[in-house]
Amino acid sequence: MYVPGFGNSVGELSVKCGFGLCVRVRGAEAFVGGTEPVPELLATAARAAVNAAQELSRTTTQVNDQRFALASVPVAKGEWRAPIAIDPFALSVDDHAAIMGGCDGAHDGRLSRWSRRGFQFGPGDWWRWLAETRVFASSEGSLVTQFLGGLDARMAVRKWDWRRQRGEDLELDVASQHSCTGGVELLLRPEFFAELETTMEELARYAALPCATMDVGRYAAVLDGPTQARLLGQTVLPALSLRRVLGHEIDVAGTSFFAPPDVAIGDRVCSPLLSCAVDGPGQKFGMIPFGARQWDDEGVATRPVSLIERGTLVNYLASRATLPALGTLSKAGTVSATLGGITQATFAARPAERPPSVSMAPSSSVMSLDGLARQIGVGVLVRGGYVSVDPEGHGGYVMPGMACEVRGGRVVRRIRGSRLMFSTKRLLQTLSAIGDANTLGTVMNWEVVPGIPWSFPRQALTAPAACYREFDLVPRFLAS
């Protein structure tokens, strides 16, 4: 992991090693891991895992229950390399400094007029190059080696003016600069500065608006692409995990509002405008998703898998350990037996049903962010921020990074000190319009997975801007 330096920072190089073992004995599972993958420790860990699984098999009700068997998959063998044209780890520190000096906008004549007006461009919350050699082997005969890598980053444009904005730090993400698979070539695209200048012009428009509070009430709202992606990642995707649906994680992560008897595959669960799918290892919307790989951590080949099609639930996020039980939860003739290769595992944690990349389909018609705002009359436009939900995702709130009041279909002023409350199932039914491919935003999502130690598998979420009919706007302190 290489983190380029900024300002007085010189960056950091970090190397991590580890292994995880999963053992199954008559339906009972045990997980053991460590940070030194040497033969002696691997053998010791394997014996410990077998002993633990044998003990569990004597008390568990899952023994010989076919619902808890592993789904059969072909034996996997081979190697796969992420498509990286310019390897960042093959460059010197000076090379990295020169590249980043060209990307910060300070030395580009086209952007100098913006820097004189107080606009800044640079890394957001994080900026890291990642490279990983990942090996999977099973007693079934699978053996695959994958060389993964990419840019884990967030780039943003900022405007800071204490007197005019009363301490408000305005910020917009640069849509094209986000986490994805690839190398340094991602920073050397010829259209980079044009996209950067477009984002600065957009932020300047917001910075010129007056700022005030907005009355408490129920309003329509437009969420930009990154915010919509965060909303899906905190609500819909966790609820689609079959482990949650089956109740296997009720003591850790809770259950799912997409669980029977209320919901089954083939039922409409949200607005017909919403379609989302697991991405395969290829390109999606012109970019290769972050975490692209050929096989998952159960040796299953990765492939695109639809989850929700036009508001209808068509598949859960299933792994080899949970797919056999899917038939007991679904209507006859609607079960998809396709495994998408979606599990991620780290060290001793149970493999999580968490695909590295998921996307929501944009509108096929031309629909910009301003076009969505024109549809709501009176309401709120949300740019950035984060989403917080209860443990099972039934409801929560959006805290905007920047919110604007919309009246007569036009953005008239910025809003200070508000949050947007929602009930998830009701909100999903009020989705009334979505943006086109130009409104897409990608964010990275982390979820805590229990283990020793606990792990944080990454997930890239891509979604277009979205318009909802109902949010409850309240002061921030009431939403805490």
C-alpha cells in the first residue's frame, strides 16, 4: 500500500501478510487465521480449525442438514492479473511527487484563476495505491492465484471563505476521480483537467448562493450519485445478504427487511425505476470497478448477477454456504441458482456475502441533476454527505455535505443545519426519477465483519442521482 505525500508529508509504504482457514465438518464451520503464512503455523492453524469444527458438529442442529451443505461449483485453477498499464509500485517516490504535483491543479494555467478565488483541488479523505497477491486453495482441488490492484481514492474540489460562508467548507467530489482498478494511467487521462474545471464551475455556482435554514417538514429530495450509492450500500445491499435473510447473523448483524414471509424472490420490493446488479470483472460505465477479480474467496468465478430488476427482487447475495437453503425461501420457478462469486474473506473472519462492486442502472433518457431538480418544485438537493441507518437498515437519515433548497424547480439557496430522515421501505417506494450516466457517482463502502481480528472488506458502489418524493427534514440535533 503506497500513500503519496502531500504538503510536508512524505507518504507511507505498508506491507501486510495474512491467511485464513475455513473448515467444515458435517455442516459445522470453524475459522482460524494468522499473520504469518509459514508451513508450521498453517499446519497448526489447520489442526485447530478441524478440532473446533468437530466440537461444533457434536452440538449443532445443522449436521447432515442439506440446507447447510456447500453448493457444488466447478474446480477452479489458474491465474488472473488486474489490467494495470503503469504499475505505481514500479515508480520512484520522485515520480509519484511529479505526478501528484501535476494533478493538484496548482501548476496548471487553466486552473490558476480558480485558485486565486479560493478554490482548491486535492485528495479527499484518502488516497492509496493498493496491490495484493491473493491465493485460494481448497481440498476439492481448486488453486487460483490473483494479482489485484488499483487506486483507492477520493478527489474533491473545495471552497473555503470564512466571512461569506460563516465557517462552511463547501466541497464537491470530482466524479471521474474515484476508486477503481488500474494504475497510474488513471491520472494521466487527457480529459482530466476539463472534468476538474467543470466541477469547479459547479461549486462556484453553489458558493454564490445565499445560505439560511429551512422549515421542518416533509419534502421531495434529489440525491446526487455518491449519496444515492451510500444510501443503497447502507440499506438495500445488507438486506440482500442471504445470511441475514436466513437469520444466520441475527446475533451480530440482525435480520433483513427482505426476508420471508413478507418478501420472496419475484416480489416487487421498491419503485420500478430501481435496478441494481453485482458487477463482473469487466468494465462498467467505462471504468473497471475497484476490486475486480476472476474468482471470489470460495473459488467461485465472478460474473454479473442481477439483484433487483425494475423494482422486483430476482436474487439474493448468496454464497456456497447459503445457496442450498434458498429454495426453502422462494416461490416455485423463480429461484436463480447462479452464484455471482461475491464472497470476501480476510484472516479468520467468515467469508462475507459482499461483492466487491455493485451498481445501480442509470436512466436511458437524458436526465441531468438540474433536470431532476426541476421535477420536484419545492424540495431539497443533496450533494455529498453520509448516510446513517439503524443496525438492520429499517430507517435512518442522510446528513448532507451540502444541501440546497429548490423552489419552482430552481436551486435558490443553500441550507444549513438539517438532516433528512427516512423509513427505508417507504422511501424505496417513493423513488420517482433517476439521472442518466452523466450523474453517476462511485463511493467506497466498508462493513465490519466479525472475526479474530474483525475485518473491513471494501465495496465499490456506483449509482446515478435519484429523486424521492418523501424525506422528513429536521434540525441536525433532533436526528442524533
